Amino acid sequence: MIEGMDEFVPRPSLRGGHRMTLFGWGNPRHFSRLPAPTVRYFDIKANTRVVAACHWQPEPWDRPTILALHGLNGSSDSHYMKGMADKAFARGMNVVRLNQRNCGNTEHLSEGLFHSGLTEDARHVIHELSTVDGLTSIAVAGYSLGGNLALKLAGEYGTEAPPALTAVAAVSPIIEIGDCTRALERRENVLYEWNFVRELKKRMARKDRFRPGLFDLTHLKRIRTVREFDNRFTAPHFGFADAEDYYYKCSAMRVADRIAVPALVISAEDDPFVPPDPFRSPVLAANLHIDLRISPHGGHCGFLGVPTPGNDGYWAEMQIVEFVAAKHAARPRSAATAEPLEQLAASWT
């Protein structure tokens, strides 16, 4: 276990997966320490642009940088994205809060859609930050869908990860998307599914305003589940046979055995719709690069402990920061990372 990291102890009033999850969704948070971000656009390819809210330290080049990835229907403004950024920036890190394709009211920036395994955006951002900006220590940290993306990206890189990539971290990752979708369809999870589907429909309606007629919305109002949405829109748009084919091929578990960078994975036994069984897979246990933390409590992206002076109780956010700091300190130094800051500064002016 990394020094400075600890086991999760839930806030007594929030024991129980639903209670922890819903509190995390609805509890307002404020981040007075976090400065206003710099807006940065990344051109992924023709007709595809994403935008990020960036927090840069005064001399950012050799500081650890966290590329933060949100969950389904989230954005750069999701509370956990800002919470993680607040803690990381206070520790001297840079943070890039990325809006994934079409997220955060950015439907006008890209022609196509997005899916739970589409690592292209994060891959491009890492490449640009390391080769154009000269950043030498980048970690990818994602929640839920973003957690799947972080782990899948690391697996896709395998032993060929960019030298600047020092770590990945995932909180409540949907590493088997099909299992999570089936769990979401249980009666007790109807509120979560209703909320996800409502937001997905809104996104498609906004998309149609910017790209009228590109997608057939005739049956949009009839869709009641995430699976129906994916069968109607996501799977055919990306060439998958159906939703199950998409779920299987885009789950991080398909490439988890190839992860070769330090990876922190945090999930909870009482997560309402991320079942714990995939985390018990021998594939994860056999990979010595993966630091797996499965807590009895925590809900979905909750992990709220008792607040103390200087600590708001959001445990998973602090664990990510501690993990990234440790891996930044332990990274091998090379001639590339020793490049004079004056040369790197030239690319920023």
C-alpha cells in the first residue's frame, strides 16, 4: 500500500450503497481554493473537437498532471472532477478536466457520438500534452465510465505507453459494461436508469439541433433503458453488432492483463450497479501493476468519510492524489525529463 493511503471508513450516517450514492449525487460542494480554469480545445480529428478546463501551476512542465475523466452524462464540472482537481492543485499538481466528446454541452464541437470504450480523446490529449507542451508526468484518473476508459487506455498501450504516462486511477469503474447494464436494470435501480436515460435523450435532442437529421430520433421518446439507447444509437453508429457486442468489446477487462503502468482501482461491494465479481477476477489479481482496493462500503463514486479539519471526507479523491504523487516521485528520470525548462517554456508562448 502506498504510504499516506488508507482504508475507507464510511461516514456512519451514509452506510449503505444507495444512501452513499445518492448523497454524492445531490450534495452541493464548493471549491474556494480552486482557481478559475483556462479553457483548452483539442482537435482530435476532422469534425471532432473536445474541450477541457485546465488548472496550471506557475511552472507546470515537470509537475505531475492529472487528466481527469468523468462518468456517463458527467462533464468537467461534475463535483468529483472539481473535488479531485481541488485536492490535486493544492498539492502542486496540474489538472486537465476533460469534457469527453459531446459532453458538457459540447455537442456542437463533434459530428459523431461517444461510447464507453472510446479512448481516442484521452490518447490524443496525452500525446499533445507530452509532445507539444512538454509535460513529463501525466496520470489519467477516471470515475465510473471514465474509470473504464482510464484502465482500457492503459491496457491498449500495454508496454508501449508514452514515457510521460506515470499512472492511471479508476474509481467505481464499469470494467464489465454488460454486467453493469444488467445491474442497472434491476427494479431497485430504476431511479438511476431513469436519470441516465433522461440525460442521454437530452443529449441526442441537443445533437439534432446542431446536426439536424444526422440521427433518426423517431423512436427516441420510446426508449426507457440504457440498453435500448445503445441498441438504437451507440452500437450501430460505431459498427457494433448490438449493445451486448459493444459492451463486451469496450470493457476494460478485455485488456486488463496488458496494463503495464501503475494502476489504482477503487470500488465498493455495495455499489448499486457496478457488481463486485469482476474485480475478483484472477486477471486483475495476477497483474502486479494493479493496486486493487475493494471496500465493503462506498456506493457508486461516493466514498464519503467523516470530514476532519482540512479534509472534506471525499476519500477516493484523496487516494488518487496520494497515488499520483507517489508514482510521480518514483518515476525514472531520463534525458527527456531533464530538458531545460527554458526550452519547454518556448512551446507555451
